[in-house]
Amino acid sequence: MASLTPLTEPGVASAEYGVVLLDGPDGIAAAMTPACAEETGRRLIEAAAIAAGQDAAPPPE
């Protein structure tokens, strides 16, 4: 996996014309169907719970 700097500012979700929009820092943006947004939300919550229990330091190379 590539080395990424994690974002610390949460994105803002909104809905327009039946599409879910996600705007984040640094110009990050996504448009999703409602079903896609629901599943993405579930997956984010699950991954956040796992990550919260992990060591924040990257493994040595």
C-alpha cells in the first residue's frame, strides 16, 4: 500500500437531486447514489473501528 497522509478534517455530506455529495479538504469530492453512499458509510464505520484499535505508527520497512 502506498504511503498516505491521513486526513484529520472530516468531509461534509449533502444530497441534491437524488445524489449524495461528499466534499472534503484539499478538493476531495465524490458523488454517489444513495445505495452507494449507504454502503460506503457502513464500510467507513467498520474500518474506523478497526483502525482505532491499531497502532498509529507504520510498520518498519
